[in-house]
Amino acid sequence: MRLTLSPPCDLITPLIVPLCARRAKDAMASMPQVLAILLQLLLVPAATEAARAVLAVAPNASAGAAAAAAAGDGGKVTVHLVPHSHEDVGWLKTIDQYLVGSNNSIQVGCVMNTLDSVVEALARDPARKFVVVEQVMLNHIRFRRLTHPLHPGFLPTVVGTEKPKYPGHSPQASRFCGGWCMHDEAAAHYIDMIDQTTLGHRMIKKQFNKTPKAGWQIDPFGHSAVQAYLLGVELGFDSMHFARIDYQDKEKRKEDKGLEVVWHGSRTFGSSSQIFTNAFPNNYSPPKGFGFEVSDEDMIPVQDDPSLFDYNVEERVKSFVSAAKAQANVTHTNDIMWTMGDDFSHQYAESWFRNMDKLIHHVNKDGQVHALYSTPSIYTDAKHASNVSWPVKNDDFFPYADADNSYWTGYFASRPTFKRYVRMLSGYYLVARQVEFFIGKSSLGLFTSSLEDALGIAQHHDAITGTAKQHTTDDYSKRLAFGASKVEKGLNTALSCLTSSNGTCMSSVVNFSQCQLLNMSYCPSTEEEISAAKSLVVVAYNPLGWERSDFIRIPVNDENLVVKGSDGTIVETQLVEINNFTIDLRKFYVKAYLGLTIDKAPKYSLVFQASVPPMGWNSYFISRPTETGHNSTRYIASMVSPSNDTVEVGPGPLKMSFSSTSGQLTRIFNSVSGVDLPVQQSFFWYRSSIDAEGSGAYIFRPEGNTSTIVSRSVPLKVIHGPLVDEVHQQFSSWIYQVTRLYKNKDHAEVEYTIGPIPVDDNVGKEVITQLKANMVTNSTFYTDSNGRDFLKRVRDYREEWKLQVHQPIAGNYYPVNLGVYVADEKYELSVLVDRAVGASSIQDGQIEIMLHRRIIQDDGKGVGEALNEAVCVAQDCRGLMARGTYYVNVEKLGHGAQWRRTFGQHVYSPFLLAFTHENETSWKSYSVAKASMMDANYSLPKNVAIITLQNLDDGTTLLRLAHLFQAAEDPQYSVMAKVELRKVFGKRTIKQLSETNLSANQKRSDMKKKNWRVVGDTENGHAPVKGGPVDSQALVVELGPMEIRTFLLQF
């Protein structure tokens, strides 16, 4: 991210308004032309037909692939000038401040200036082009009904609520990236990436009937394999364009002319996942000396009036030709791209276009090189027409470094509580859309839309990354909270409708509530006294496509309670003491978040196991016992200090051993699988470097190559019970950990609380949990890509170039959204996470995960603020505390994928819990206590998930099915799966089904992709397994490994 100064709104407006007044009448009379201008602004022109049309109108400003190809045939370098402005959806300022140009003391930037000014500039010449990516900006203007200064009739048609009168069949109109934002590719989950892209694409389709074909990811800090193949295979893009790859990688690619490649992002899909990828030789700004922002002090305009003393045409043309030929030396073919823009540039767009017009004219007149206005699509077409064989890229572009000591791997874990909030709401949004679908049309409308805008914004590459200023991050959180609050209100009503026995909402008398702070044992509904007349009703909804049995844990004030299932049977329970660390946390943060003072804390957590059918719900009734014998199913567990040298915990086949002397984990054992592995776990911290290239929001740079252990001797307390055993470890005054082993579960649940991280010593600290097993892993470990594919990582190694190791710790960190694992010849040790983190394996048999960071200086990468988060209650400000959970599993070699994939779905999509106090008999008389929305006895295969089930505003339903396993990942589940849609929607009839691309903006059969020639034979093994067409009568969907299929349904 680079700062670019631009004039504020009040400086630009006077430059435009006089011209606006003169041309307003003409603009009103030429509405189709104006709409064509908007489409030129929004959409990247298609190659050949657009080129012919533009050449016919403006032969002197030649633009198009045909012209480029003609120039290239003679061996002449063709420079594609791609005007753009990078509009951050929040960073140093909030999204609204950037939109309207306020708070300019921080950064001068006004998106409205850019859009107003660009539209005016484009109107002057149809050959001009411009790229805009972030649809949320245009959408926010639309909903604010802002008045366009040039064309009075322009915005009501273009950004108002009515449909455009002119549907966009302009020769200027074509395709571009089109997401809600330019999402991050490290910390974003693949479902969120899909959702935010779909949101933007549907807006473009609805307003302009266009389908983007090029990815413009110019600023994310590294690029993921999943991003590549989702765009290539599932979306139908032809190309991706970006700026940031590792500096060593970039220099090697320049030498080998390998900046442009054909990227095979998926090992499963091989060459069928190909997408042309263009890594810029520098940043996304123009070559030095060719930026034309009016406020830039070093701007050198093209002065072509011979009467001017500063006439400089020959000098400017010479510099242009020299820069063009230099860039041509680092790529194949004679076509090169210049990115003509920067952050919030084109505040006065005519400054750019006037100078580019002159450059195109005089450069072409000179004849040494050819220049034209272009777009990513035109450029890609020219590259494809060259018929060159391109080098192949596999896997991803992580980690990213821009200097020897500047690895951008710190942001993988920056702002951990915000990352958790986004991930939690992502799963919440998924389940809310399911419930909204199942209740059908109602007075609630599409209540989940309240969250889609905020979640889309949160995927921005300075939002989910944790790299925005604090006040901007607060703004992101506020938007999420407002959206979540509205969805929660809608869900409470919708659940009443869903569970109603007569299937209607009107007669519902149930008032549900939810508890969003259960992670700190705060839930007013469950803490309320349970009367003799009423029970606490707990409804658990399961969004997964298969039946699941998970443990529910809620705070209660009464130890004399009994839990009944929906069939009236008594459910076994366990009461667990709530620890003092949680009580203190709860008291402070409930006051900070909700403004409520709570003096009394519940004494126990009530634990019981709930079994819930697929895409359905089950009800549990908690009451005071009225009959003798009921209490025999209840167990009150107390916390005790161990008396033996070794403490073994685990009520089921999975056991863990701890040393009572050191308080540390020593061994994991599973009597069913036969796994027996020595494992140690502890907390460490890296001392943040404080020099000019030190740690910050973006950068992870430890001082030295070793971490400091928090404590070698840990006080240990244990809770034993029939349902769960717990080990409580106090590593320090600021780190508390609870390890839980549940009955019949094959993993350990580890809940950590870290903070406030002490910085009284003026030392920034980056805190990790580290597991070390007695395993020989040959420097190899595996991390997921956006929660989807697992990629092989090798310490101090890059597959495509010889890595010069300058940072052996930070340079081996990778982003993790789902999990990380190591394997040897016998075992797999896996860890799943509940949010985006950074992880590595610095030594064989070791896994370390960064969980929290507190740094006292900025890293100089643009945000201008130390990553030193605090939470305040009145004048009491404390460093941020982060509570989270990770999950540990050990399996025999080749058996770990099943747990990672299936339990990973449990982590992402937990039970939705709703509470009410009702008389059990009365409640059952007007409610359905247990049901599945699928046919009885049907469930999805364990290798398939429903990742989207959503009512759309046009009356259709969006359905996405995802195969969860990679090819050859598991012998049982890496196979073709079949989903019977009639049974999935057993209570409804599908009238029409249409398969689409990933963002549902075109039929899958209409997707047209380019085939690229590549260097060498890159195919390994067999062709990927993919599902066939869906028969309209049978309605059975097939999915091969890693396949995602998207449908629009009508019921």
C-alpha cells in the first residue's frame, strides 16, 4: 500500500461544475451515450469486437487487440496503457470517509471525485478506458441517491433503483473483476471469497447484464492457489493481474521472462485449472515519470505546444520508448502493460487522460513503439493471440517479502479477535440463509441481506488482514455488529416459524433469544432462574448435511437441573466449575461490549451431548427435577490438583498424559486407532525487532531466531467427569489454557486466553503455541489454502527458485484458515483453528501457530500506527485479550484427512443455539421439537457440504455444493460423490434447475475459456474426476474431488 496525495473534493468540484452546467442539457438528450460512458468506466472492454468498434470511431487513438496484434507482427513493442484507480474499501480512513473525501488530515482521497472526474474525461473520447474494481463504492453511492455533477439524469438510471433504460450494449462495455471489494487472499475463507465476489457480480449483471472475465487483484499481499483455480475453473475468468510477489521470485522471473505464466492453482484439477497470470514488474503504479496526478510534486506533463518554453515532446517520447523497451525485455511477446494509476488517483482524471492522449499520439508518430488505451481483457487477448508457450506456475505466491528482512507474514495473525468475529459471522451468515430459505416467503423478507454488505467489506485486503488503522477496524466491526444484530432478530422470528407445528409465522408465540458471548460464559437466557412452571428450551439447529452429535456448554446458576431430549428421555449431563480467569474476563468485556455491569457470575457450565439431524433441529428441555432418580444422570465435577506424577485424562478412547511436576503435556494415546505419540505443548513469544524493518501490522520480524518460553513449570488443575475431562493450565498471569477431552471424540479441544500481553518493558511480543512431537518430518509440513486445498510446504525452500534465507522464522510462516499438519512414516499430527492465523514448522515434528500479537512500533508499510490494541471501560484501558480454540488430532499415516475435512465443517458451522423459557407440554403442542428439512433417513455424503443455500431477490434460490476432499487425499472419500436433490429438498418440489458458474452470473454451458500453450509436459496422472450434467428428472448431482457446483433453483 502506497500513499498518494490527491486534491480534496472541494478543490476538484469547481473545476468540473462550470463544464457540467454547459453540458447538462446535451447530456440529458444523449442518455444512451452517457450510459455507454458508465459502462466504459465500470467494465473492461472485450477484445476483438470492442477493438473494431473503437477503431472505427477514433482511428487516431487506436485501441484494441487487433491493433496490438498488428503492431506486434512487425516486432514492435506495444504498450497497453491501463488507466485505473485503486480504491481501498477502508484503510487509513473508513470506507465512507474515502467515499466522500472527509478526514483528509489522515489521507487525501475521495472516490466520488474519481468517479465524477473519470466519467467526464471518458465522455471526451470513446477510445479512453478505465478500470474500477470495488463495487461496494458504487453501491453505496446508489443507496445514498447522490447527485452527479455533470449529468442530472445520469445517476437515477445508473446508480438508482430503476433498471437502466439502455442495457449496456455499448462497444465500450465489457468485463472486469467486479467483486464487492478486492479481497485478501491469505486470511479470507473461500466461502467468504465466493460470497463477496457473487455480491459484486450480481450487481453488475442486474445493472448492466455483463459478466467479468479478468481478475484485478493488484494489492493483496501474496496470492493463493485457491483464488487462482476458483477464478479459473469455477468462475470462468481468463486472466489474473497483480503486483505483489516475493522480491526474490520477481527478480528471478524477470531474468527468465517468467512474470507472466499459466497458473495451475489446483493439483486436483491440473491443467484444467489454468489461468493466465500477469505479475507486474514493479508495483501497480506507472513507470517512474509517467504518473499524472495533479497534486504529485514530480509530475512531468507532456508539453507539446512548440510555443512553450518547456516544450518536451522529444524528451518525453524518448523516456517512454526507453521504459517500454526495458520492460519488454522481461516478458514474452511484444505486448506489455503499464498500470496508469495508483491509490485514489484520477481525482482530476483529465490530467491523466490529456497526457496519455498526447503520449499515444506522439509515441505512435515516432514509430519505435506502439501505444494504446487498453484493459486487462484486451491485453490478455493480445497475449493469447501470440500463440507463445508459457511457463507453468503451481501452488501459490506465499509468503510475500519485499526486502531481505520484510516478510509480510505478521498480518496472518494481526487483530486476532477481529479475525474471529469475521469467521464466526461467516458461519452465522451461512446458517441464517439456510433458515431463511426453509421458512419460504414471509413478512421478514430477505433479512440476511443486512449482513452481506458488511461481510463483503470485511474481506477487503486491509480489513480481514488486520492492517487498517484502529478507527477503521472499529468501523468494520460496527458494520458487522449492526448487520449481525438485524440478522439475529430475523433469525429468532424465523426459528419460531420453522419450529411451528402449523408451518406459519402468524400464530407463533415463542420468543427466542441467542447468546453471542457464550465463549466467555455469558448468556442471560440460560443464567435466568428456571421456574417450576417453565423449562429452559434449547433448540439446536444443524446446518450440515449429515447428522451430528456435539456437546453443548451453557452457563447456569442452578446445580439441581435435569435435561430431557425431544422424546422425553433423560440426557446425561455434567456440571463444570467456571474458572476465575473466565469470570474476570466476562465481567470486564461484558461491560466493554454491552455496557452492562454484572456483579454475579454463574458457578457452573452445564454440559450435555446433543444429536441433531441433517439440516434440521432438535430441542432440549432443562428444568428442575420433579421426580426422584432424575439426578442420577447429573455429575458435578470439581477442579482438583493432581497427586500423582503423571496425570491421564480422557473419558473415552483418546487419552492425554500430563506431567504434574512441569504441568506440561507429554503424550497422546488412542486405544482404538493404536496411536501412541509423545507430544509436548507450551507457549512461547518472539521478541519483535525494533529497527527500521521491524515487526508491525504487516511484517513479522523477530529479533533473533529463537523464541522465549512463557513458563517451564505450569500450575495444573484437573476436572474429571463422564462427559468431559479438563486440564487447566496457568502459563502466566496473561495466558490461561483449558484442554478438554470429550467422550467419544477423537480430538482434544484446546481453549486459550492470551492477554493483555505485557509491554511495560517496551518490547513487542508475538505469541505462539507450539506442539512438538517425536516425529521425523523432513522439513515438510502442510497448510490449507483459504480453508480448501492443503499445500505442501518445505522449510527454507521454494519450488521455483533457490531461496536466499534471510529470515528463517518469518520466511517460513504461511497463512492458515482451516488447519496445519505434519506427517512421518507412521503418524499425522493435525491442528485445526477457529480463525485465520499464521503457522509454521520451524523444526521437524513441530507445529507452531501465532495466536496473538502486540507491537509497540509501526513497520513502515503505510498504516502509520503500532499494532497495540486496547479495550477500555471508562478510563480503564487494557491491552486486548484474545480467547480462541484450536483442535488437536493424531492419526495413523493416511487417516488424518477424514478428521480434518469432516470436523473442519463442525468448526466452521457450529450448532445455531436458540433459547426460550416455555412450559414443555405447551411448547410441544404448538411446536415441532425435532425435524430435518431433508427426507427421512437421507443425508449428504460425508465428502460433500452445502456451502450456499440462499433465497435471491429475483425469486430464485442459489445452491452451491462443494466436494471437501482433494484427489488422492483419502481412499474412501476422494471419490465421486452423488447428491439426490429431491431428497435434500424433500419437503419442496424443484420446478426448474439451471447450472451456473460460481458467481451465478452466467450459465455454466455459456462459459468460454481460453486454452493456453505451456512449456513442457505438465500433466501428472489421470484427468480430474468431474460430475456430469444433471438430469432434469432424476436431479442427481455428481461431484468429483474439490469440485464446486452452483445452481439456480425454482420451487
